[in-house]
Amino acid sequence: MTSSPPDRLTRTALDHRIETAVGRSVEELRQHRDDGLLDAPHAALADAHRDLVAAERDVGFYRVRLARLASSDLPVDQALFARIDRTLTQLAQAARLREAKQTTAAAALEPIEAGAPRQIPTKDVAALLAIAQGAKLHKHLVTHRLAVATLTRTRISYAQLQRLEANGLVERDSSHPMQAGQPVTLTDAGRAALTAPRRAGPPSAAPSPPPALPAVSRPRR
């Protein structure tokens, strides 16, 4: 296998959830693991994330190889078909391994999420407040662009809605057609996030680090 991008450049589907739960970037989490500063649950999460990143890199590697085979100037013959078939098999195997590693990492993350206080960005709080008063997801008939309409006229992008859904804060009723508007409502977790006490300080202030992840203390040289 050829050289792969460094771990810090490989993102996974769980990175946002992990960073929200631990209050730090995944790079910092991994550094704390290397320095031996994590408790057992956070160390297990860091190890599972490292394995997930490696599996994600392998998926990316075989996707790139397949694209190169399909777009290269190689002769279109049986040898090329054999290489494409072999690469497809390797990609499928890598994807299955990635799914298994993601399941393991998600299982390691769940107890940390359950014990972590939910602190959400100010812009997401505003979105939740608007959704609580009535919101629908619409698809434009001509442009097919997705947009959230709220009674308070608060602007909520589709990407933000997806993030709120991924965090389990909102849900939409997909039984309604998109053109007519799919109602978006708060989940129990979303309502709890709105009523939870907020940390003092300006909206842009970074959340206080959780006690399970103490700051790194470097020896003087």
C-alpha cells in the first residue's frame, strides 16, 4: 500500500460527536492518550478512534486507486478488468472493516456522552428555540434546494439541521412530502438541552475542560 495521509488529516463520521462529548479535538484526545493522561473510558475511546482512522484511510486509499484505474490511459483489456475487480473487492473489505471499527468506537463513546454535560453552541440554541415554536423542512420545486422555514423567521441551514439531527436534538416527520414541508420538532434531548443551565461567560467562550482530561503538563528542558 502506498503512503497514506497523516491521521490528523483523516476525518471520520464520529469526530464531531467525540469532540462534543470530550470538549477537545480528536487530535488533542489522541495526544492525551499518548501522554498517559486519560482515564480508562477515554483511553478506550482514543484507541477505538485510532483504529477507526486507520480503517478510514484504507477506504480512501482504495477509492483513489479505483478512480485512477478508471481514468488512466491503461489499455482497456482483461488485465485492467482484473485489476478493477481486485480493487473493488479490496474496497468492499475495507468498507466492512471501517463499519466494524465505527461500531466499536460508537460503543466506546456512548458512556462518555451519557455522562457529559450537554453544552451546545449559541447559534444552535437559537435554532432550537425557533424550532420549538414551529418549523418545517421544505424542498424548492424548481431548484430542489432544502431549507428550514420557522415561524420566527430564524435562518436554519440544512447543514445545521443535519447536525442537530445527528446530535439527537431534533427530528422530522418524513411521512409528509418534502414539497409540502416536513415538520421539525425537538426531541426529549433537545428540550433538555434548552432547559439545562448554561455556563457563565460570553457566547464564544470555550467550554471548561472535563476533569477526566487534565491539561498536559510538559517538563521543563
